Amino acid sequence: MKKIGLLFFMVLVAVSCGKKDGYTITVKLDGVEDGKQVFMKKVDENNQPVDVDSTEVKNGEFTFAGKADIPEIHYIIVDQVGNIPVIVENGDIEIEAYKDSINFSKMGGTPSNDDFYAFINGTRSIGEKINALREQMMKASQEKDTVTIATLQDTYADIMDEAKEYEVQFVTDNPDSYISAIVLEKILQSKSQSPEKVKELFSTLTEEVKKTKPAQRITTQLEQASKLSIGAVAPDFSGPTPEGETLTLKDIKGKVTIIDFWAAWCKPCRAENPHVVSLYNKYKDQGLSIIGVSLDRKKEDWEKAIEEDQLPWHHISNLKFWQDPIAQLYNIKAIPATFILDEEGKIVAKNLRGEDLDAKLAELFEM
């Protein structure tokens, strides 16, 4: 009985010794002089850098130490050299870096950093293909070789599909990895996969991974996406007009309503405006209503663009750039972005431009 008790105690000791309650990050940095300042930062909820720790290079290396409740991505910034992303989690993390190629740093020692390095290596090979293709495209453009350009465009599309598939496969193969949560958040933000596909992949993650910050953000974004899906009633909103009055979505709804997220600084938005003006003139008497939501910072820029492009519809803006509350309500990550509503305020289409927008409006006004 004593032997069993002793054996059990030894197992407990072995387990407790194997799990560290803190982290140590050791960075060997070749080519950087002693005394060079190094900072560790992370990004807060407002997407702003926050100082976590600092040190300096000594004998070609430096160390950070602390405790991490959950894995979280940080950035090690070497003054006037560059930065190294690292996953801060409890354990011994080792990084090998070189001054002239800091983006190719090797990292490992803990599960998340091993996975991170493996993922980066996989994307790097795809990136090399893209860079080689761009060089060929530049040469073909200079030589005005339209046949080669067309072939290269098809090849580029294939490589981009390869990149998308690589991300999906990584998440599928690593449901217990913190890196999968980071990758899945990237997929959701880039819209390389549908919200339904992201939701499917998210459901395969372990409960531990679902507790991490990127996973929590994914949950919030998926909830927002469900509120903005085809068939959902568009969330109401209000904002100041150029004249300083408050206008709400429900005030201007027509038989068909377009919510147009744009900005004076957005070249694709400005290029599309003449076409939308022609559509508005065509359908306004039949019940087409448009409300432009600008992501500008300066009122004078916003008003000047409205005047220059002769935009005769409703306009509102909080002049808060990407922090605009309406843009956040509609999960806007890129512009131009549009939502088309029927007379009941339900979303019937999103992000249509050119001929696709023509066809949808023709369909709606024939109903």
C-alpha cells in the first residue's frame, strides 16, 4: 500500500514539474549590438498597441518572463530593426532571429509557437509562388503579351484558391491549436469563406481554444453575421446629416432601399458613384431610396465628394472612419459595401456592383 501511495505521489510530482506556471521567451538575435532596446507589446480591444515589457540586447540575446493565463499573440519589437510575432503562453519559448531577415525568425518550444511556425512556413511557400507570378506579370505587361497575362491571371486565381484551402485545412487538422483560432478569425475578416463555413469550422475547435480571445471575437462576429444574413431585417440606425440633423434608416425606407457604405477617400467607391446615380435617376420615381453612410474623418472632404459626384440621395456620417458605429453595427471591414433591402426592410442582396446591381434592381422593381 505504501508503494502504491509513493508511486502516486511521484506521478503527481512529475506532472506538476512538467507544467510551468509561467513563460520564458529567449531570443537569440544575431547582428545586433548590445544595448539595443527591445519592447514587447500586444494589441488591445481598440486595436491599439499596449506596452507589456521591455529589455535590451546583451551578448546577442535577450529574455522576457512572466505568466500567461491563456495563449495570446504579442509582438517583440527590436528598435530600428523590426518585429517578431510570438504566442505568449506558459512554457519555454525559444526564438532564433537575424537582423537582416527578422521576418524569417525561427520559433518554437511550446505547442502554439510550434504550430505558428509550421503555419507560417506553409504560407511562405505560397507567398513565394505569388511573388514569382507578379514578376512574370510585370514582364508580360511591359511586353504587352496579352496571352501570357490571361494565363497568369488564371494561375493567380488557382494560387489564391490554394491559399484559402491551406487555411481551411490547417484549422481542420488542428482543432486544439490556438493558431487555428487566429487563422479562422483571419478567414472571417477576409471573407475568403462564407460565415456558414466559418461557423462549421468553429464548431470543431476544442472548448479550450474557444475560450481564447480570437475565438471570442469570432463568436461575436458570427452573431453579427447572422443578423446581417440574407432574409434578416436590417438593423435600424441613425446618424447626422451634412446639415446637422439626425436621420434614421426607417425614415427613408422605400420600395427598395440601398445602404451604401463609402468615403471620399475610397477610389472604388467614387468610381462606382456615376453608375449608382444613373440607377437612382432611373428608379427613384418607382420607390428607390438610397442612404450613404460615409466613413470619412473630415466633414469638408465628405461634403466636397457629395458635391463633386452629384449624389442626390440621403447622407449621414459620424466622421469616425472605421470606428463609425453604423459601420461596426454592419460589420464593415472594407468599402464599398452595400446592402439592398425590400420594402419590409429585409436584406435581399449584399455588395452588388455594376451589371449585378442593374439586374437585381430590375428584378425587384418588376415584382
